[in-house]
Amino acid sequence: MNKYYILIICVFGAFQINAQTKSQKAYSYINKANKAIEESIDYSEALINFNKAMKLMGDITDKNIASLGARSYFEVHHKQRTIQKQVEFLEKSNKYSKKYFLLATNKSTEDYQENMELYSIAKKRLKKLRYQKRRRMAKF
């Protein structure tokens, strides 16, 4: 009977160690993304690291991570080759902006205002791209 208890404890312990490792890896990728922006203003690299972190994290619980995702997707959207891809990137940027607004508690901070400005610019750009897409579809 004691062997079963020890086996169960070992299995749960292994799951706990694995869970912590995923979290640590995710925050490592978030730190790499922040460094890519701070040191070389490379949003493409930041987006790659952000997406790796999201695969490990699953859900965002920190407003700064949501802000990083929104800004990364916004800054890289214009590099996409098709209008459809640009629209997808801006939609993801808006999704992360909305998540930021849910997590932010103090609406009078400069960070909140910057994210609000980014969100409004992204919405305007998204509207223009959708209009361009409809016009191109109407020509065919």
C-alpha cells in the first residue's frame, strides 16, 4: 500500500516540476522579446519569442505581456505580403489590447494611454484594410 502512495507522490511531483519548467521557459521567452525591442527595436524577433511563450503559457495573466503581444503584432503587420495576413495580425493585436484593458486597473497611467492610442490606431488601420480588401474582391 505504501508503494502506491510513493508512486502517486512521485507522479504528481514530476507533473509539478514539468509545470514550473514550462512557466520558467515562457517567461524566458518574454524576457527575450522585451530585450529584442529594447536593444535593437526588432519587433519580428520579439513576435517570434512572444508566440513561443504563448504556446507554453496558454493564457495571459499579466497586462505587460498582453501589451507586448499587442505592440508586436501591430508593428509587424505592415510586413505581411497580403491584405488578409495584415488583417489577421491587426485582429490579433486588437485581441491582446482588449486583454490588456481587462487586466489593467489604473486607467490614468501613461502605459494605459499608450495602449489606448495603439488600439485606436490599429482599429483605424484595420478598417482601412478591410475596405481595401472589399474593393479588390469587387473588381473580380
